Amino acid sequence: MVDFESVTKQYPDGTLAVDNLNLTIEKGKIVVLIGPSGCGKTTSLKMVNRLEEPTRGVIRMAGQNLLKMNPVDLRRNIGYVIQDTGLMPHLTVTENIATVPNLLRWKKDRVKARVEELLHMAGLDPKLYRYRLPAQMSGGQRQRIGVLRALAAEPEVVLMDEPFGALDPITRDRLQGELKEIQNTLQRTIIFVTHDIDEALKLGDQIVLMRDGRVEQIGSPEDLQQNPANAFVESFIGEDRLAQITPEAGIDALVEDAPLILKASSGPEKALERMERVGRETAQVVGEDGLWKGMVWLNDIKNAERYGKPIASTYRTKRKLSIKDARIREAATLLAASSEPIPVVDADGRLRGIVTDAGFARMTIARLTRGNRRRESA
Amino acid sequence: MNRPGFFELLWTYVSRQYPRIINATIQHIQISGTALLLTLVFCIPLGIYITRKEKIAPYVIAAANVFQTIPSLALLGFLIFILGIGNKNAITALFLYAMLPVLQNTYLGIKNVEKSVIQAARGMGMTDMQILFKVEMPLATPVIIGGIRVASVWIIGTAALAAAIGGGGLGQLIFSGLASIRNEVIVAGAVPATLLALFADGGLKALAAYLEPQRRAHRLARKARRVEGVDLSVDTDADPSEREPPDGET
């Protein structure tokens, strides 16, 4: 249904996001793109609806070269779900779901019937939800609407970019189950990006494990678990990856992408504006050379702005973890002392991500629910 | 002998001169309205444009800021050299004076629309124009109306100065009252000007409230109930978030 033929994406700064990707996605399957952050999974996904354009290579959908199609028409024929739902906050549930049918100028009655049908399918009573705003719903319900919106115009192909990544583990588990159920009846071609291996193993008919823009292995969940192609795959898939986590284990599994990275060259005003916009109390600062400079706090920057000091005067550099030799025990000790995110750096002093208390909790819960699931299926 | 009190004088003046007061009020509305319209027609598109040209945005806003910083009377005086005396000069000065709030709020309102919403809109196949008119503008509307409120109050207040350079409006009454030391004439000009500013501000505030997504959703729900006779027992007007069971229980 979707074919990547020698697709390469290189950014103007020279970064090779996707390196010669060859991939055939079969009709009616869920294909999961997975890998560590920066492996090119999201870029690959966005090239399908042309939010990113490949530097080289061809992508075909149903045999047609995507790059020769009008991107707007193309996107209206592909479902798209993103992590933050991207629901229109000023529109009702009905209007949100009807976005693409309205763009395609469906008749009013048809749109209405379709919306009702979809709400019923997701177990949401139309009487109750039709005129709600996204802000009046829980995170899980919002993302259900996000999925319904993507399915509304009955697209053959649906792209999902970490759709359940921001949900708590229990809600995530439930939505994964619902997606599988929907898929059983609808049989769409779904390209699904995640960094959660459990999600990949649960949902994927086929898993594409990527690293540094290249494919490490493609196969069914069983293939990857039973015949890992190399040591990387094995460690990434490792059946008992989570079970092996002990207080003395490395912190790799805990590291997540830093949500807000500031440039060292930006002034306090700019820093404040960005932090306030994303609603973060802290941010990581990285210099022109790509090295981690320190962590900054909103209040410190406010003071710096008031007294006209540069943000460099507010860097905090003591509290950090080294990806190479930090143990989970250390992370736990630091988080127990203060719940703020802990920056993680590598041996060269580059920022690798952060460890948060939420991430810690997620890992712990995931480990518990995973244990349950395995017992149930056994 | 008994000198008449202030209110008596005011009453006499108003009852004799009310056509003049009404005329001046209409002129005042015309001058302010034209200036405000000019500001909107020019500054909203410009504000949108500079969200697309991030590099020039600070300069454009700084330029608008300069006009706003110049004392309004000085600006009027300065423009006499270019536009001569009269309403044209006054309207131009008011327009320049009121640019900043509309321009800046349009710019910030659109800039602050969440990026994920725009990304989703683009990913679903909205064109740039559709993203602007169906997503960015509606979401920026409360901020833009906030700017228009400030601009309209400034314009109506400052329009009284138009009389100083030979323009019309309620300023004529205020200035002639000042010149002849007749408080009742000053008040007959100042009170309508104040009321105009309050009405404009209140009206725009009500408009912003009317356009609020929550109010709009309630209207839609009510309309649907009327048209389709949907089950009236469903209480869509109550804030559903309050009785919302946690996600896990639905």
C-alpha cells in the first residue's frame, strides 16, 4: 500500500535523518516504526503525508508516486493522529471529527451520520459529547476523538505519531485495546510511530526497528523477539528488558527527550517567552557547539531579566546524570530529593535527554502491567 | 441676586443647544469610527503578515510603538505640516496613534496558537488560507479584540483633541467651554465622549464573550435541541467537566 524506495532525508545542516530507507507496507496492516529518539521514525512518517519532503528516493501509495501528487489532496486522503491530539480547541467534538469530511465538501447529512457512527464506535454517547469542547474532556477521551477524526473520511492509510505517548499507562493500555478492535473491523493500513517497545509488540503486525536513520530489522513481533538480527535489536527488544531493571542497572530506559531546549545565545526574554508558552518551570540549555550548558529555572530567569543579567548566570550544572555510568539508584535518590527533571549527558558533555519522576513512575507501572499481561496470555 | 447653579446652567445649555451636542457627537463617532476602521483594515493584515516574516516583525512593531509614544497633541501639530488642518489630519493622527495595540495583539494572538494544532490542521490537508481563517484567526480572536478595545478607547478619548486643529467632534464643545470658562459647556462635551468610550469598550467586551468557544458550543447545543427536538433531559448547558467520571470509568 505504501512503498519507500531508497528514501533519504538530509536536513540543510547535514544531519542524515533517514538513510536509504526501503520499506513495503502491506494493505490492512499495522506497521510500527520504533527506535531510540532521533532514529528517523517520525521523519519517515511525515514524509508519507509530505509534511517532510525526502531529499532522494520515491514514496508510492497504491503504486502512485506521492511526490507527484498535490500535497493538500494527498493529506485529505490520509488520516493523521499526533501525540498532543492537535484538536481545534475552539470547535466542538462534532466539528473536530468532521474536519476532513468538511474539507472534502461532503453533504451535511452524510457528515452528521458519519460523526454519529464514529462516536458510537468509540463508545461515546453522541447526545452527551456532540457539543463538548476538547477542554471539557479527559486526555484519553481527547485522543479517542483524535483517532476518530483521522478515520472520519475513511482514508485507506492512517498515520499515527506517538498517539498514546502522553497518556497515563492505564488509559494508554485501554486505547491500545480499542485501536486493535477498531482495526479488526476496519482493516486500514496504519503506520504507527512509538518509542515504547511494549506498545509496538502489542499493536504491530510488523515492526520496523530503526537506529540513526537506518533500518536495523523488519519483522513480526515474534520474529524480532525470537530471531533478533543483531545485538542492538536484542537489547532493544529484550523480552525482559524491563524486568532486568534493578537499582544497579544503567539509566538508558529512563531517559526521555528534553521537552524544552534553549540555545545558550538566547536572551532571558526569549527564554521566558518559550518557557511560559510551553508551561515549563525548567529547561535545558545547549550551546552552539552542541554541548550541554546547564539547566535553568523559570524563577531564576525572571530575576535575570529583571536585573539585566544573561541566562548564563542562572545555569545549574551540579545536578545531572551521566548516561555512561549513572545507576537507576542514583536517579531515584536525586528525584527523591527534588522532583524536578534531571538532565542526562554523555561522555562528551552532550545532552542526551532528561529523567523525570513521571517517567520513573511510568516505567514502574509499565513493568507491573506488563507482568500482568504476560500472566493473562499464558 | 441669585446666580444660577451649575446644574441649572447645564440644563439650560443642553435644552437650548442639544442639536449642537448631537451633531458634535455624530461627528465624534464619524472621526473615531473612520480612524478605527482604518486601523483595523491596515493593522490586522499587517499583523498577520509579520507572523510570516519573523525577521521584520520587531521593526514593524517598534515603528508602531514610536507613533504611540509621541504625545498625541504633538503628533496632531506635526501632521499640520503634511496634511493641513481639519478632520483628515485628525483621522490620520488617531490611526497612527492606535496602530500599536491592534498590530501587536494580532501578531501575538496568531503567534501563540499552539503549534500542534497547526501541524494537525496542515496534516489533515488544510491549505495555508484555511489554516489562517479556520484555525489561527478564530483562536487569536480574543487577543485581537482585546487590542481593538484598547485602540477604540484611545481613539475616542484622543479624538477630542481634533478640535484643536480645526476638526469637528465633541472636542469643539470642550475647547469652547475652556475658552469661555463655562463649565457646563465642557461637561456637555466631555460626558458624551466618556460615554462613547465606555459603550465601545463594553460592546467589544460583550462581543468577545459572545464569541467564546464555550458560549458558542452552548448555542449550538440549544439550537440543535430546538430544531431536532433532541432529548431535553440531556443537560448540555452544565459544565460537563464537573461531573465527568475519570477516564478509566467510562
